[in-house]
Amino acid sequence: MRDYKKFAVWQKSHQLVLEIYKCTYDFPKEEIYGITSQVRRSASSIPINIAEGSGRKSDKEFSRFLDIAAGSASELSYQILLAYELGYLSYENYLNFEKRLIEIMKMLYKFIDKLSNPN
């Protein structure tokens, strides 16, 4: 079994989740079951899938969960764009989150490639 907490991509995605939660606290209360919930679920899905995949037996299974995490990162990318355009996120927060998501997605794809091509 792998220790997911040691993976830099998990650490970065976990920190992103913590900041997303803090930032979405100020979203309109009528959005609690709407975009607030969706943004939080997408964000937390990234490190959740890394953690779940790390407990799988094979690299192929782990890779599949990393791919799901990358999909969640893409979903979050759209959701933060929407939140920005609705006026719920500042431009600075939007750019910060987007930059970090791009970095996380690159790390996930490199990790997937490494698992698929160990040599």
C-alpha cells in the first residue's frame, strides 16, 4: 500500500481544498446547495481519488483513479470560472486557483504516464 500523504500532488490538492472551502464560505447563502456544494465536491474529489487509488493493488488501478482526479480538476476549473463570472470569486482568487489547478493536472498526467510506462 502506498502512503498518499507523501505524494506532492496529493499535498497540493489537499491545500487547494482547504482554500476552496475558506473562499466558498462567502458565497451567497442561496448557493449552498448549488455552486458552493459543487465547487467543494469537485475540489475534494481530487485528493480523495488520489488517496483511494493509492490503496489499490495495481498501478493500472491507481492510474484510473488519478485519471478520475484529473477529470475532477477539469470540472473544478469550469466551476471557478463560473463562480468568477457570477461575481462570487475575485479575479485574483480565480487566477490563483486556475494556476494551481493547471499545475495539479500536469502533475497528475505525469504521474499517470509514469505508472503506465515505468521504464
